[in-house]
Amino acid sequence: MEEVTFSALIARLATGALIALGIVKDPIENKQKIDLELAQYAIDTLSMLKEKTKGNLTREEKAYLKNIIGELKRNFVQIKDKEVK
């Protein structure tokens, strides 16, 4: 097992979002699938953690969380736009 850290928690949530966006294969079904509702939930959870931990994170943790949320949001918009077309 990996060490329990804030960064590991963020990475796990981000991986779940990447799976839901179809960017990473679902390890159980070994295929890519898109679930925008689940992806949005994971992104919202990360955003909530960002707000709730404000002032309690190291500079590195804060930057890591900000970057991951930004990347996931960009991917979400791109994939949602493709799904609508």
C-alpha cells in the first residue's frame, strides 16, 4: 500500500475522474468509457477539498491540487463538447 498522504488522496480522486472521462481505461472492465456525471462529481469533490483545506496546505500541495483541478476541468469541457456534437 502507498503511504497515506493528502497528495495520494488527490491522485486517487483525480484518477477516478480520468477514468470517468475515458482518458484512462477502467481497470476493472479494462476498457474506456465516459461517465460525465461521475467525472463532474470527482471534480466537484476536489474543488470542495481545495476550499475546505484553504490555508492548511503546503505550497506544493496547493499547487498540485490547483493544477489537477484545472487539467480535469479542461478535459471535461473538451470531452463534453465532443459528446454533444
